Amino acid sequence: MTARNSSETARVIPEATVARLPVYLRALTALAESGIRTCSSEDLAVAAGVNSAKLRKDLSYLGSYGTRGVGYDVDYLRYQIAREIGVTQDWPVVIVGIGNLGHALANYSGFRSRGFRVVALLDADPHLHDELVAGVAVRPFDDLEAIVAEHGVAIGVIATPAVSAQNVADRMVAAGITSILNFAPSVLSVPDGVDVRKVDLSIELQILAYHEQRKAHDAAGAALPPVEGAAL
Amino acid sequence: MTARNSSETARVIPEATVARLPVYLRALTALAESGIRTCSSEDLAVAAGVNSAKLRKDLSYLGSYGTRGVGYDVDYLRYQIAREIGVTQDWPVVIVGIGNLGHALANYSGFRSRGFRVVALLDADPHLHDELVAGVAVRPFDDLEAIVAEHGVAIGVIATPAVSAQNVADRMVAAGITSILNFAPSVLSVPDGVDVRKVDLSIELQILAYHEQRKAHDAAGAALPPVEGAAL
DNA sequence: GCCATTTTGTTCCCACGTTCACAAACTCCT
DNA sequence: AGGAGTTTGTGAACGTGGGAACAAAATGGC
């Protein structure tokens, strides 16, 4: 029951909607770059790959930013979503674990262009220290606390092997980080109030493999005659 | 109604359950490596970071592999889940787009250890051709069809820039690939029967940023008096 | 053999998310 | 100005998923 700002209405955006807002943002940016000034919910829904009713309901959680009979002003809606997500401000980020994936993340241009600024790359391996990756020098993991304090870092990215991940997360939380993006294949336990999101490359492939196997299985089952030979 | 195997029951596993099976598999592997032979649903639930009731319900979709009053045999359950997902067999995979992320994916050991074999790395850039990445030579993108046909590839990974992603997906589908893991920040349109899963690094960060902003906002809102009354 | 104990498998119920369908509201044309 | 045509915003129905609670089944002690 914290005090609510009077200018905001209900202000309870469902988690599923939050996860789609960045997709809408990207679609709106693409439309804007095509020179399109106005779009209908149907247009935007197609660009974002969702149902238009869902899109309208999602946007309605933010407010009434469209005009009936007309549609949405691309730039205006884009700004409103960006403000809602928080990407109009600058988010300092630290990346821990500069292996192959850490390299790729440090070089990923999609971060900087969306308000995320990589302020430090950390690794426990001394051989990597002072090496420049994407123009940023790799520093010792023990510098974590100083860097977090100096830059006011709230978001940390873990790209270490699984065995180190929990230790890194503990140190991050102790240093004051409250949001963690975890690429290590391990379950992190963190205190309440700390958000963790997990990206697991091999899990995604395994989900695909399951469906792939089912396709093959179903096809074989449909192709073979169920009557003969299939002794029960 | 396609013909069903007589030994299988309903065999409709919810999507949410499918997404968790790889997590259970990983947790079981960790338990097995610790020398644990038997575990309760509670033990496994803790290791996987889920509720034990949910875990039991998930496993019940596969069959009755536990023993009441005892628990689950770790190795047996591990095999059953692996078989259900399909990771007991070998899945040839092609990766298209050998930039920073493509490099990281090619080197990711979590693939090979789970039944996924990278049979080819493809890139349109001739400068990369014949370069060895993780022991595999980079080949021209135009070799896609030949490689898919030769190895019977069903799963493709897209790690190209956004502008190329749809074209790569179209070529993959035409070549016979029916499951795509897309790391490019773009919405792919594919025909029915083709599965696409999307991993978007910057979207994950944006979701964290939203929650981070809300934390800061709530804290400020609790400390400061309401600002302006924007009544209608 | 029988009871107490443990733990699974399942049922029931609630909350969340998705989709349909439609009234409200805006533009444009005559 | 008024009506026809669009398109948003939302209420209501529907489906999926999560969690508590419990009956069923196994073990072990006596």
C-alpha cells in the first residue's frame, strides 16, 4: 500500500503486457524510419506479430494515446511507451564474465541504442584484465562494489559459467544491484526485491527439439497404417 | 485424431510444462553428479526453483515415474524426461550469421552436451569463409540447401542482423528446416508448421528497466507528496 | 498382518491472459 | 449539419496455468 501518484490512474500493468511493450517500441521505431506518421492498431499489430485486440488492450493500460477513427501517432506513442518502460533515461550496466558470450554482449549495439550503457566489464581471470572489449577495459571482479557505487548501477548481467553465477549474484546484490539478467545455466536465489530474468540458450533449443520430435512422431503415426502389424 | 501409440495415454503436454522440462533435466543432472540416487518432488523442486506441486503436476503429464512414499529415481526420471524432450537423439543444427553472437553460440558447450551438433556455420560475408570457429569452417550462406539436405537438418539458428533475418528464415524454410531459433531483433513470418522461438537480449534488459524504474518511482512516491492533480 | 508415516498423483478452485464483439468517438463527404 | 465509415477502448466469455489440499499407494516398525 504505497502512496500512489495522483496523476496516474490504476497503474497496474500486467507482466505479459510489460514483456510486449519493447516489441511494440521496436515496431514503432521501424515504422517511423519508414516515414510513417500514423498507424492503426491493426498496422502496428502486424508489425509486432500480435493480435490487434491484444495490442489495443495492452496500450490501454498505459492510457488513451490513440484517436478513434484515426489511429495512433507513431512518434507520440513511441515516446509514451519508451517513457513507460524507462528507456528514455540512461541505465548504467555491468557485465560480469567476459567469455565468448560476454564479448558478444559487450559488442551488442542494441544495448546502447536503447538507453543501456555498459560502464564496466568484469572478469575474475587476470589474463583478461586491461584488455579492451568494445572500447571498454576488462577489470577485476573485485572492483564490482566500487563501480556500482560510482556509477549508481542498478542492472547487472551475468555471463559466467554456471558454477560462478550464484557467487556473482550474491556479490551484485550486496553491492546494491537490484536487477539481474542471467545467461548462466543455473537457478539463482536472491532476496525479495531483486528481479532476475534468465536467458538460457540450450533450453530454447530443447523446447524446439521437443516440438520437432513430436512433428516427426505425428507424421510417422499418420503415415503408417494403424490397423495391420500394430499388435497391441 | 491421428493414430496413437498404444502405450501412450493422453499425451498433451502443456506448453508451460514443456518449457520447464529442460530445467528439471538440468537439475536432475546436477543431483546425479552429486551422487544422489533418489529424490523427492520437494528436493527436485528446490533444485529447479519451482513449486513442488507444480513439479509433480508437470511430471504427471509424462507418466507415473515416481514411487509414493519414496520419491523419484534420479537416473530413471532423467532418462524419461530426456526421451520426452528428444535430447536422447542427435539433432544437427546450422547457425547462420557468424558475428559476435554467432561465435559465442558456435563455442557454447551446452549445445553439444545436450544432443545438439553444429554441422555448419554459414555467413554471407566472403571474408569469413573457411575461417575455423569452434573447429567448424564457416561456409557461404548459399550452401544452406545442400547442407540441410545432406545432414537432414531440422533446426536452424539465426544470428544475423535484423535486416537479413527474414530472408534467412525464408531460405531455411524452403530448404526444409521446420524449427528456428531467432536471435535477430525482428519479427519473422513463417508458414504454419514451422516453429519459431525468439531470444531478444535488449528486450530482456528493457523489462528489467521497467521494473527498476517502478521500484525507484514507488520509493520516491512514498517519500514525496503527490505532485500534480491531473483530473479530467 | 496392521497401523503410522511418507510422498506421489490428482482434483478443485482461483487468477491471469487472450480473444471476441460492440459501443463510443472521431473524420470525411455531401 | 448530418450521416456513413473507421478505429479505438473495454466489457464479457473463454481457455490456460498455478497452488492448496487430499486420496491413493508405498515403506517400515511391531
